[in-house]
Amino acid sequence: MTTPTLSSALAALTAAASAAGLDPDAAAEEGLVLSAAVAESNRGAFVDWCREVGVPASAQAFMDAAVRGRRYRGAPTPLASQAAASATPAAGGYAQALADVCHAAAVLGEPGPSALGAASLAAAAQLPGAMAHRPITTGPAATPTGADDAAQREFVRQAPAILTDVLARLQSSQQQLLDVSRLDPAVGGAFPGLGGTPFPTPTLSPGPATTAVDGHDPAATPSATAPAQPAIAEATPAPDAKPAEPEKTVEEWLAELDALVGLATVKAEIRRQTAILRVDALRTKAGLKSPTITRHLVFVGNPGTGKTTVARLVAGIYKAIGLLSKGQLVEVDRSELVAGYLGQTAIKTAEVAGKAYGGVLFIDEAYSLNGDQYGEEAINTLVKEMEDHRDDLVVIVAGYPAPMDEFISNNPGLASRFRTTITFDDYTDDELRRIFTQMAETSDYDLGEGVIDEFTSQLSRQRRDETFGNGRFARNLLEAAIGRHAWRLREVTEPTIEQLRTLLPEDLVDDGAAPEPEPGAPLTPPASAAPIPAVEFPARPGGEGPSDVSPGDARPAEPS
């Protein structure tokens, strides 16, 4: 099976974006941040990553990209979301290319279980229709069709070869750690033992053919300190286009909403809002007078309760009833709105809003904009954007209940525009078990005997306060289990389909036996080795930016 490097996977990604009518530069940015987020747990991955994307070796550039990409380890990227909302073959083609990027990133540096787990879930999240909480049933709401069905069948078909290939690369990396000569900078470049030697990476066959869709990039991920664009090899020509499939209807989007675990009050309120706005749109189309109905929403609840997932569905629903022209979701936080100096924040915020035109701008922990001149400038710019583009822009602000109430009440310009607040309750134990099971099934894993019991045991030991992760807890536990499962099979030459699919209780247990080099193996380069060149990054005033986020703080979309 052909195993391209990360650079060739990125080249295929930009080719798929071009064929789908998406912005290739925005696609390259998505590939950069997603690959860094997948590989960040691998030792020395930043060296490989920087070489593959064509920038000087810099751990800072790598971590900045990883922080921006963490939210996509459990949810579609903005362009994948936009392609899926269009319901064309481009959804399968572009999403498949993103999945290939995830698998290529998993073996950068010294591959380990954490990166393999992250790659598996991130790749599954990019596939059309893949929802973290979607149940696996035989009903019409969950039955894949068209490009989605073809991509899923191809993923299942190649799963054994993919994992076998990855495990072979893991064994190879172990041997390289024991080869002291590879740490000599005169052999193969600077620090190949830390990732300087490229490992062939697993990939899936190209997804279904894509077709062009109208429009430019409305959903590129904002970047305060983006690394240079990758040195991309000549892209493979896109396959012939197929006729576009019909776009999703309101009923199909609402069926996806109903398929989510729990969230009964949220579903009822979204349906009520949909009915009100649909009738209002029909009255306007008929030339009748209509009251001014605000479409902007406030989502309140603890982390991991499905806020981002529902926001993505709202974008699709609003597009289906004609309120939005594109239906993409652009998710940001304070660091992507606020610049280092007064005056720059307004420009930066306006640029972010511009990428959300035709869709939904989702601002996580929006109350972090309170309290200083920079945040106030961002809020004022947002209010102006909401007014100037009220017919084709919806803003959803989200966060904890009490701070969100204070945020809205302290800003009169927001209070008149955010009149609907939807509360997301914490999940029950039974709902979390269903979420964990369905996430595993979506990623083509079976839960062996005793796995749910182990999950319940670990769940019972969690503090169930505002810091509890809810669906994020289930996703993180599954991600770690997938990595340990891969490591458990590392010495199995030809694992069976059952072994490749089945998670065991031991895979959920962190016994402290993380993969480490054997005793005596060198962990650091010799003192005589040449230092790795670094890129200087200007300090950000006020401590703003990705450096304030810890490497372990996963930020995927909810249940994130």
C-alpha cells in the first residue's frame, strides 16, 4: 500500500480542495493545524513536521499550530463542515484527504499510542456525517448514502492494512531509538533519531470524485501566528467530477439533531426556533410584514455538553430554510479575535467575521472578551458586523451560565441581539455510556466484554462539577484506549479483523507503562551536535495567544 509523507498528503488535500471549489490556502492551513494536533504527543514530532511543511525547525511554530488544531481532533474542520453542508461528492473527497493527513501525522517523530488514538478519532470525525454522538442504527437518520457510504466502506476495507502498517512503523522507530549512530548529525542530517528520518505513512485510497461548488473560502481557521505554507509537491490531478447530490433538507438536519444523545430541552428549543424563523422567512418572501426576530443565540453549559455539535447543526438548518447562504461553522475564541495592539483588534475581528459570512460564527467562552480595551474593541466590532450583515451572519456565543449572563448584561449592544438562551445540561451516566459506545462504533471499534464496566468504574471516580468534561471525558478516554490498543498489537505480525476492531478493558487503564526506549537507549542528542535552528516569534502583549494553553487541554468541538 502506498504510504505518502505528510507533505504529499497535504498536496493531495489542496488538490481535493481545489476540485471542490474550496480555497486551497485555507485547506493547507487546516492540514497544518490538524496534523500538528495529531502528532503533538510524539517525541520529536516537531522536527519532522517542520521539515515536511517547509519551515525552519521550531517547537513554538509546531505548538502554535497544534493548539489551533486540537478542536478538530473530535469534530470536522470548517471546510469539511462547509463541504458536508453542501451534500456533494466533495464532502467525501475533501474529508478523505483530511483523514489521510491525520494518518500521515500519526507517525511523525517517535510514534506512540496517544498519536495513533488521536489520528483514528480525528480521521473519523472528518468523514461526512460523522458526529461524535450519532447513534449507529438502521433507521434513515443514520444510514449513510452516496459519497458517505462509499468512504465508510473504503475505510473499513483498508483498516487492517492501515493499522498493520502503522504498527510496523512503531517497531521501526523503536529500533531507531536504539541505534546510537543515528544521533550523529553527520549521518542523515540534524537529529534524525528525534524524527529527522521520514517514516512512510499509512494512507487511504482517494475518496469519491469531487465536483466544484460555488463560492470562496468562508471558513478558514483564523491564525495569529501561522507557520509558512508547506512546500507542496505537484498535486495528483483530480478525478472527473460527478453530478452534485441534492443538499440536505430541514428534515434531514433535524433528524441528525434528534439522533444526538440526550439534550431533550435543547432539541425542543432548536425545533421551536426553526419553526419561528421558517415562517418568518416565508412571510418575508410573500411580501408580508414581519417582526424583527433575532437569530443569534446564547449557549450555556459545562464543557463537553454538545454546544459546538449543535451549533454546527444550527448552521445547516438555517441554510436549509434559506436564512444563510453557505451554512459553514467558524469556531473561535478570544485569542483569534484580539490582536496585540489597539486598532489591530478591530481589523482582526472583522476578518474573522468575514470568514463566517453565509454561516455561523461560534465564539467559545465569549465572556473572556470582558474586562479590557482589547476585548471591548472586539465586542464593538462584532456588534457592527452583526448589524451590517444581519441577513447572512449568525453569531452564537457559548460558555458557563453565570459568566455568560454577566457578559450579555454588561454590553447593551449585545443584550438587544441575543434574546434566546439555550441551556445544555450535564450528561447522565447512562448517556455517557451511550456516547462512549457510539463514538467507538463510529470509529469502527467494538467494545469487548468488561469495557463498559471499566468505563463506568472510571466515570464514578470523576468529580462531577463544572470542571467535568462530560462528552469530552468519553472522547479522551476512547482516544487513549485506541492508542493503547494499537500498542498492545505492536508485536502481532498479522492481527485478525477481530483483534483490530476489539477494545479490551485493559486498553482503558493507564498502567503507567507508556512506550519508552529500552534502558540505556539515548534520549538526547550528544553535546557536540549542532543546535536546531529556531524561529523568533514576537511576544504577545498581555499574555494572549496559544502559549496560555497547556498541551493537555484538548479543544475539539463539543462534545469536545
